[in-house]
Amino acid sequence: MTGRRTTRAAADITNPGADPGSAPEAETDEEAERGPFRRCLVTRERLPKEAMIRFVLDPDRNVVPDLAERLPGRGMWLSARADVIEQAARRGAFAKASRGEVHVPPELRARIEDGLRGRVRDLIGFARRAGQAVSGWHSAREWLQVGRAGLLVQAADGSPAEKARLVGHRQVPVVAPLDAAQLGLPFGRDRAVHVAIASGRLAERIAAEAARLAGVVQGGVPGAGNDGATQPRGGRRPGDNPARHEDHRGPRAAKQTRRDGAAGMAK
């Protein structure tokens, strides 16, 4: 009997495309929570857990997102993608995985988004207190110039041209998971648009959380140019005039400069 079970398990592993209804799952509940990979309930893909979201059931069988992966109970994993989360709720994936009736909160996706934004803010706060984060255009540029910045976090609602001008042609990962008001909170400011994070584990974790958030918000894929982009990017946009960013004398002086220029052309 033992040999037969071993043979069947081996067959399941060597033939991953077999009909799942023809044989029991080779992956036990304990195995599903071990190692660096997890299987998505919807897509059935095995992915790094950093790219996924864990869910558990509370005592009332409500589905609860476990973003920190610390809550007790059998974990149910989904790819950090908006469409996957919606399919899981619509098709009863949680009920099937838990073998019973469950309650999926209608605001589940919104709760996940809020939770991930909070995690990004907390990690940036940790980095700031550890001396591994600075905010402001000039401070971020200094870190970029000396090669200390391992990640650039920019406000999602900041000026695209200004953000591109800061990065230039430097090969540094860039993410934009928060708006300027949220990004300013870890620094005690009303707003922050440019934050540089020192190379290291915290920078990697912030990038990973930003990528998860982008996936949940808009189905983003790291490196695809969305809010969770983690690939190096830079360069000035076509038509962007860097000189207009350098005039710090105020709107009245800038307007006079434009008038002078127009008068000179008329002559």
C-alpha cells in the first residue's frame, strides 16, 4: 500500500498536466505552506510568495487577507492581481479550498489595497529611522549621484517630467505606489514627491510590496511602466524643457522672463 501511494505521488509530480480530478493532490496542506513558492487557487501557478497574497479564515469563516503572512490557520494563496482576486470571489475558490461555506467581504480588494499601502508607508518609515531613506529632489539626487540609492520611490501624482528629469539615464529601480500626501507621512511632511532608499533588504521589500500593490490596483506587472514598476527607467520626455524647472524666482518673475523673450523675438 505504501509503495502504491508513493508511485501515485511520483506520477503526479512527473505529470503536472494530468486531470486533477483523477488523482488526489500531491501537495499536502503542510507542504503548501513551506518553501519559497506557493500555488495560486485560481491560476494553479506556483509563484514566489512575495508575488502573492495569503488569505485565512477567521473564527466566523470570513476571508481575511494576511498580508504579513503571520495569522494562524491554513493559508490560501492568490497571485497579487486584480483579475485573480475577482475571479476567486466570483467562482467560490475560497469555499472550495476550505471545503465549506465562507463569507467573502465585498470590499476585499479595497482592504488589500489599503493594507499594502500601509505596508509600503511603514517600510519607508523604517528606512527613514534607520538612516536609509531621504526625501526631496536635491537629497534624492545626491544619493543617486554617489550611487547610494538602491530604489527611488516617487509620488504617483507627481509631475512625470520632473520625475523623469531626476532619474535621467541612471539605472535605478523606480516605483510609484503612493500619492504625494501618503509619501510625505513617514517624513512628517504634508507632501513628498521624491524619496531615495539605500540599497539593501528594505529597498527590496519596498519594491516587492509596491509591485503587489500595482497588481491588485490595476493588474500591473513589475517593469511594465505602471505604479509598481521596478525596472530601471529614466531619461527626459520628448519636448520637456529642463530650463523651466530651474527658475525658482516665483511665477511673477517667470512670467516677465517669458514676456522679455517674446519681445526679443518680435524685434
